[in-house]
Amino acid sequence: MKQIIEWLKRLPVIWKLMISVTLLFLILFATYNFAQYMVLKYWMLNQEQDTLHVMMSQVQDYLEDLPVKGESLQSAETNAYLKNILADNQMIRLLDKDGREQMLATNEFNPLWIKPLPSTIDSLEDVRYGEDHILIYRAPVVINKETGTIEIATNLETFDHFNTTLLWVMVIGFLLAVCMSAISGWAIARQFLRPVKMLALTIQNVKQNGLQERVEHIENGDELSQLAGLFNELMDQLEVSFRQQKQFVDDASHELRTPITILEGHLHLLDRWGKNDPIILEESLQAALQEARRLKGLIQGLLSLSQAESSVIAHSMEPIEIELFMTQQLQRMENVYPQFTFRMNIESKGRRVRIHPLHLEQLLFIFIENAVKYSGGHHEIDIHCYEEKSTLYLSIQDYGIGIPASEIPHVFDRFYRVDRARSREIEGTGLGLAIAQNLIQHYDGEIALTSVEDEGTCVVLSFPTMPL
Ligand code: ADP
């Protein structure tokens, strides 16, 4: 049994489905056929018994009336009456109280098959004589104050014959139905598994040919076509993210190559002339240090970006009480940039946002650092915090060099820096805004940036709020 179960488990799904469907049909059909056969058999037997009952009461009435009519048991009329009432394969016999035969009428029935048996009550007996199946009905009778027994027997040969034929018809019908259910089960399973097979084939092709393979879409709206649709969507996403990753690696290696090349150039310069020329030595060392700092910044930025891009926020999302948080941050900023004036206005007292404090700090740092870096000598920065329709807005406004309108759509791209020649003087990696964009997406927040060249830039962060 265990081996059979193991063997069944290892079968392909199509065979499992076919066997299950066939078995189900088999059980249903067998139960139905068996029930039908039994009902028919017992119904027909009942019919036979009813016929015998009717016959018995007719014979009883007739025989009991004989003395009244003055006829004898052996008269030609009695014989004719009994012969007339008898059907094929039947017998009527009258016994006296000691079981001696008084009268006999048969129609293709051998009376020796049945032993005479007087009876004082109505009784029905079902006996087998060789191949024959006989039903005997015995009932008492009183003729001329003498008690006796009437025996009516019928050979159920026709009934049995009919039963056997019925059984065969049902068995053949059953076998045909099982074959048909096996074939249709196989066809249904094949049809049902077609999309799954196509899916498996596509996955195989993806393995061999790459991410551009898709499942042929079947538009019938069932779960399997939904699965195919979902698979295609997943493949689209994977392809996009794969391309993005590739782009990211290309961009990152390109960005990393520039400071390394400059660093190498300065080291060559030092190697050739710098050892004896203190001016070249000093200049090259400073330049090399600057490029090393830039490299460090780039690597740090790449690391933060990769963390921000990962969809899982590993840290817990404790709600932050915004007023307290911003007051602490202002203190820090004033310490880091003492030459700058930060004007802060908080209107959303007693509000909380669900964001990790380190992430909010990182976001603030990116925008404040940009406001400082691109301040163009204007040392005022305005921070405004307000709430509207369950959304907390946090704006950082500077009055610096601003961004040309045509450049604004690109500033959130990775490594994008407005006017590279100008940006070279200001240290940066072009990763800050990309990191901020990725971070804020995890908290259902948004960033809006407006800027006017030579007037300043305003960045507005928005997050859903929660009551205290
Ligand atoms: P970076 O490290 O270069 O500052 P960011 O991604 O933070 O990188 O910014 C991308 C570019 O957008 C910057 O190089 C700069 O040109 C421009 N930018 C960002 N913030 C400001 C701002 N407050 N004022 C002017 N330009 C800005």
C-alpha cells in the first residue's frame, strides 16, 4: 500500500488528475448501478409475490366454493379453471392435512422439485433446485370442513434470466463509462494543465534565453490565465529592475573611475616631480586627499542608496513626535553650520509621523546640506512644518543659486549634478536626492521640489500623519 502511494505521488500531475477523475466516476457509477440493480431486483420480486397472492386468493375462493356448487376436485371444470389460471413455469397443488396430494395442476413445472408440506399459516418460501430458483406460496384452505393446504409454486427462471441480463448490461455500461471517464479525465486534465505547461516552458526558456521571454497570454479570465498574467508582470518588473541594476553598476563604475583616474594622475605627478618640489608635493597631496574624500563620499552614497532601494525597511517604525524631533535637529544644524541662520516655524504641534527617526534625520540632512552647499552666499534657511488633511508637510527653503527649470526633472536621477563644471567646485556625488526619493517612497511620502535660478530652492516633504 505504501509503495502504491509512493508510486502515485511520483506520477505526473496529468496522470494523477486522470486517475482521480476515473476513480471518482468509478465509485459514483458503481454505487448508482448497484443501487439501481438492487431496487429493480426487489421491486420485481415483490411483483412476483403480489401476483402469487392474487392467484392464491382466487384459487382459495374457487376451491372453497366447490362443495356449494356441487362440483368435485377432479372435475374437468376445476381442471380447466386451474390450467387457465396457471402461467408458464407454475404449479398448483392441493394437499390434505397429512400432506397427501389431492389435486395437481402444472404448466411446464416438475412437481417433484417441491416436497409436499402442509401449512396452517400463509407462508412464502424461496428455494433453489439446481439451477432453478423457485418461489413457493402455501396457504391453508377448508373444503367441505376438511382442512388442507394450497401450494402455488413459480419458477423464477425468466426473472433470473432478466436479472442476469440486467447485471451484464450494467457491468458493460459501467466499464464503458469508466473508459469514457478515463479518456475525458485525461482530456480535461490536459486542457487544464496547458497553461501550467506553457508557464514551465517559459521558465525553462527564461533560464536559457534570458528575461525577455513571456507566457503566451490566454484571455479567459480564470485563475490560470491570471497566474500567466502575474508571471508576465513579474517578468516585466524583473527585467526593469535587472536593467536598472545594470545601469546602476555602469553609472557607479563610471563615477568611481573619474576620482580614481584623477588620484592616479596626481600620484604619477608626485612620483615624477613631487618628491623634490614642495609646491607640487603640497598641491598634489591636497588634490589627492580631495579625490579620496570624494571617493569615500561616493561609496557611502552608493551604500545608502542600495539600503534605501531595498524594499524591506529593517528598522522598527516607531512614530515620531515631530515638534520635539525638529527642535533637536535644529540644535544640531546650528552646531554643524554656525554661520547659517535657521528660521523654524512649526504649526503642527502634537502630531506624529510613522517613520524611523534615522531615516527622517537622513532626509533632513540631505536637504539641509544641499541648501547649505548651494546657498551661493545667502546664509538664511527657512524650515516650515504644517499639517493639512492628515498629511504633514515639511518645507526647506533656501535663497541660493537655484536650479535651471530644464534641469529640475533630472535632479532626482542617480549621479545627476546640475552643470558639472560649476558643481566640481562644490563637493557632491549626485546621489543625495536619489537616496531621499527612495527613502520617502517606503513611507508613502512624497517630495516636491521648486526652484528658480539665482533665487533659491524649496523642497517640500509630505508624510501621512497619525494622532498623538
Ligand atoms: P549632490 O551630491 O550633487 O548634491 P544631490 O542628488 O543632492 O547630489 O543633488 C543633485 C543636484 O541637484 C546637485 O548636484 C545640484 O546641482 C542640484 N541641487 C540639489 N539641491 C539643490 C539646492 N538646494 N539648490 C541648488 N541646486 C540644488
